[in-house]
Amino acid sequence: MNKDVPCCQADAVRRIKLVPVNGIPTGITMLDEIIAEMKEMNLSSGQQIREALLKKIKVYNYIPKAAEEAYLKAILEMYNKDIS
């Protein structure tokens, strides 16, 4: 997996994936890279996966505290689709 951080704003924009959060298309930066990294970690429990995903997503994206569960639900759907 390429673990390079975006070199510039233009590169970061190219790494945005639209994910429906509460039915609203929401841009999440670095989602594909983060999902790939999480799969490499081989986390065993659902709680470990949730915590690791949210922590890593917050590195590149602002997620309001009140919306964390909605974001996490949407991100987990993408994660589960990717591993199926």
C-alpha cells in the first residue's frame, strides 16, 4: 500500500471519495488508503476496527463529535463492502 500523504491540496482533492452520511454525499479524504491500511492490520474485533477507522479518518478529515456515529456507520459500510 502507498502510505504517502498527499503532497499538496490538488493531490488531496484527487483522494476524496463521496460517501453517503445520513443520506448526504460527504467527501472523505484518504478513505481508500485508510481501508487498505486497516485490512493490513488484521484487527480481530469490531470495536477495534471502529476505533482504528475513526482515529485514522480524523487525521485527514474533520468529523464533528455529534456526527461521529453517522460517519462511522457510513465508513464501516464502505469497509465491509471492500472486504466482501
